[in-house]
Amino acid sequence: MEQDKLAHFRWLLRGEKRRILDNLSTLEEAEEIGSLKDTLQELSMYDNHPADIGTETFERSKDIGYKDLFQRQLKQVKDAMGRIKEGNYGICEGCGQEIPEERLDAVPFTTFCYQCRQKLDDQVTASRRPVEEGVVMPPFGGFAEDRLNTQHEVQ
């Protein structure tokens, strides 16, 4: 890739890094408020029905999810900056071809071309069951019919 294009993508990645760090600092400031009890200014959570604090609990869990997302994106941006230094920025990890500049403009930290990303997403989303079910052992996870071998056992 040409040096002027690499400089453009380096500039995009720096902007993305600033945006992510700003978002993380905003979330961390909100976390410094303290516990959920402190946030709600309640003396005791014991006498409250869970539905009374449902919105606040949802917002707190959403913030935790965003923090995780921003941390993963920050790692991806740093990895992309490392690939620029190494000289392999813009090369698809799936097929080894160059990633189109339009895609890099849209997602400068991507490591896959559009086609390889689609294939990867199709493989990942083949199982639409919740992640939590992966740790739940039978008889609570999955269906009993999945483990039965004969027609007699199914009936």
C-alpha cells in the first residue's frame, strides 16, 4: 500500500482511538460514582422490589457491555496500528487479498474483506442458542430428544 494511503489510514485510526478513549473515560467517570445503591441514593436496597430499580440495573449492565465493546475495539485499533508498522495492513486474514480501501475507510481496524467477514459471520451465527446454554449441563441445557438414540426412547 502507498505511503500517502497508509498515512490516511493511520490518521483514521488515531481518530478512532481518540473516540474510543473518550467513550471509555466517560464510562469510567460514571463508574466512579460507586455502587448501584450510591447511584440511586437509596439507604437500603433491601426494601425495594426489583422492578423498582429495573431501569437503573439495565442501564448499569448496558454501560458494562459498552465498556467491554470499547476495550475490544481499542485493542483492534492498536493491532491495526501495529500492522501498519509491520507492513501488512490492509491484507485480509481469510483470503490474503488486499482489503478494498472503501472498506478500510468504513472500518479502518478490520482484518477481513467483506466476503470473508460474511463467511465468518455465517459460521458463527449457525447456532442461535444463548451463550449461557453452553455451560448448562443436561437435563437443563438443550432438548432431551437431541440425546436420544432410538425411536422407542423418543416416545
